[in-house]
Amino acid sequence: MNKKSTTKIVDDAPITQNDIDSGQLVLRKRGAGGAVLPAKRRINIFLDSATLDYFKAKAGGRGYQTLINDTLKQAMQSESLETVVRNTIREELRKAA
């Protein structure tokens, strides 16, 4: 890793929470390919205790919100996949009739 950075470091002072809060520094997660992942949005949601307990237990207490988010994404993907499969089957049945 001998590549030189394309950004100039103006200050070698350690990063503080104030830097992040003031918008001078924004930390973003990166995917496997190095692309910046879209930021998450903060929301308020009410879940029943059994649902919350289930996800906390499955995640080991830490990271349960990410687990809930991943589960919702899977539900969205399976819903769209289900729609594609249903439409394909209907088309095939029309052709056969």
C-alpha cells in the first residue's frame, strides 16, 4: 500500500466527536467493493415485546436493529420475487390454455 493519498491532510490532530458532529467529518460504511453504502435514517417504530425479544436473542443483544433491517429487506425481496414467479406462472397457464 504505497499509494499516496489524493487528499491533503491539513491537520494531524486526532478526530473528535465535535469534528463529526459539526459535519467536518462524516463516517460512512463501505461495501465489499469499496463503494460507500447509503446512510441509514433514524426512525421511531413500535414493536411488540415478543418480536423485540426474538431479534435481541437471535442477535445476541447487540446488532438486533441491523438484524431487523436485514429481515425487512429479505421480506421485500421475497415479495418481489413472489410477484415475478406468480406472473410467470399465469403467463405460462394462459399460453397452455
